[in-house]
Amino acid sequence: KAGVTQTPRYLIKTRGQQVTLSCSPISGHRSVSWYQQTPGQGLQFLFEYFSETQRNKGNFPGRFSGRQFSNSRSEMNVSTLELGDSALYLCASSSGLAGVTGELFFGEGSRLTVL
Amino acid sequence: GEDVEQSLFLSVREGDSSVINCTYTDSSSTYLYWYKQEPGAGLQLLTYIFSNMDMKQDQRLTVLLNKKDKHLSLRIADTQTGDSAIYFCAEKISPYNQGGKLIFGQGTELSVKP
């Protein structure tokens, strides 16, 4: 069974640009969550999607957005990039069903560097 | 509030037991997790415990949960050099009893010396 796939793995952007990251969850998983990992702030929750609907949102500015498609694949977008957006962006999938343990399965991440 | 605290570093000798500790603040947590992250990789789920359990054992891993003190620990028996990694404790916050986000600790860097 294929794991969570994130693309691209590495990318470099400049301030003011925008970026789109993609995540393909494990087959059959309907929930996709996104996390930002930085040395200073650690792992912070961005948002969670289930059946194309945003179910939870973290405390990030509106420049961070996401969406989920009918095949459960998800994208996140960051507009007007700032230096502080440099981070490892991790996507995780789960079955997302209420009452299930809900453990997350993570991809290897997309490492974004903003210059 | 939502907060998870871990010590940042732990160094042990190969063959010894490692104990990584974690405290959390949200008493409504349903599940608590331990994840492992190796350099350049994503997070790998090691084990989890439901909040109404005190202990869970899985091969070399033992998880202890003290719900009264909101304290979680991970014991790795017979620690090997391959166990060197960063270990994250996480609690599941489940608003609306659906899905939910995880709150992660800062991670404990485990260094295993031969």
C-alpha cells in the first residue's frame, strides 16, 4: 500500500511569490491534515480537510489556504511568501472517521526555502 | 489551553533503556501518540494510547499514562543506535467529536552511544 506522497520535496522561492504544495493520501483515507515544522516553533497545525471540506483550522494568517479534491488529494497554497514561511510542510492522512483512533500517517514533507 | 512539553535531549548507551517524558495540559485529550522522526524524513507513528488506559506495551516500547498528572512516558528497552532520532509526543484534540488536530511537543532528540 503506497504511503502519503508529497510533491515537490524541495523548492526555493523568493519573498512575495506564491507556492502550491501537493499531497496524495493513502488510498482509502479521506482526511488530510497539514502541519508546518520549523526549528523555532516546532510542529504547528495548519488545517484539516475531510471529504473536500475544511474541518479544522490552525492559527495561521489567511495567506495560508488549502483545498481537497474529490479523490482526497489535497493542495495547500501560501501567497505573498515571507522569509518566516521557510519550513518543512508535512501532510498527513487518516481515515478521518469519528470514533476511530485517528492516527496520522505522514509524508516525507516539502521543504520550502524563501529567499 | 493546548500545550505539550518535552525535554529536548536524552543521551543513553546502547543496550540501556531510554525513557522519554511528556506533559500535556488538555484534559479532554482522547488519544496520545508517540512519533519518531529521523533526519530528512517525515514522522513515523510508533504507538498510541487511549486516554482511559494506564499502560500499553508493544515489543520494546512501553507507554505509561498518568492522566491525573497529565504525564505520558515512552520507554524503549534495549536501546539501539538505530533508535537515534527525534521523538514527538502528541495529543489529539477533537472538537465536535470528529477527526481532530494533533498538538505536538517540541520533540526529544535521543542520542544512542555505542
